[in-house]
Amino acid sequence: MMVLMLVAQLVVQRVAMIGDSQAFLLQRHLQPLVLQQGHEWLAIPVPGSSVIMWAEPLAARWDIRKQWARLERWRPTTVLVVLGSNDAYMGCRTIANERPYFEVLRRRLNRIGGHTVWVGPPGLERRPQGLDCFYRQVPSPSYRLLDGRQLQLTFWDDRLHPDAQGQARWAGWIFNLLEGG
């Protein structure tokens, strides 16, 4: 399924990406790929954020509240949600309690319209127990889930974030799947 191509063959797509520090790192490599295809791009990374933070009804963090308003005004045709790494490190018990927040986040994304593509965390070197629990929460008939656990990436010394080579490989993999590869 070609998410970017399916929405409308002759219309420029408006691709937005929200998320945590992984989104911040991905934008450097994903943005040029999207723009080279003639699509528009908006990245809204908030390092350290989680599902709960993005789902808060009034978005307790002013930066996220401000970014939701920006995203709603921009009206993307595709929203990439790059969240999960911080949630995964909180563990299965916390993730089990996040279920209502996933639902709030889904409703907020549905109000924006367009396609939602959840870009799950890659196969983190310091694999947290919560990663599998997190992936069990994400599935939804209204989402496409890109499960990056099988990707073998190279990481920075923190073993939490892909290095430049890993980021480029992850971004290429995401873009290839979005374009129908």
C-alpha cells in the first residue's frame, strides 16, 4: 500500500512527523527524501516526550500544546507518529496503564484527518522489556504500523539513539515503505 502515493496521485502530499528524540534525529534524513518527491514537510519533535504527553487533553506541556495547534492548522495528509522509545523504557506495567492515552491520541489524530502511520522504535541496543508491550498497544485498524524492531542499526554510545548511519538507514527504510516498497 502506498501511503504517500495513494492519498492522491496528482496532489502534493503534506507529510507531518511528530514524536520524541527519535523523530528529531530522523528528520535530518527523512525530510530530504520527502521533499525530493515534491511533497511538503513539517516536523514537530519534542525530545523526551511520550504517548501520555502527546495525549494529554490540555497538553500539560506548553510546547506540545502549541505544536498540536500548529499541526491542526497545517492539515497534513499523512502523519508519522514516532513515539515509543521513552514509553518502552518505562516498562510493561506503565504501558498497560497508557491504554486510555493511546485512545485519546488516536482520536486527536483522527480529527486532523489524513493517514496516520505509526513508526515504532527500532531494535534498540539496550532492548527494554517494555518494547514488546508497547508494540502490542499500537495496532489499530485506522493506523499503519511500521515495526522497526527487525532493523539492525548502528547506535551512538548511549545505545538508545541510532548514529548518523543508523538514522539514514532507518529513514530510508521508512520512506521506502511509505512509497510502496
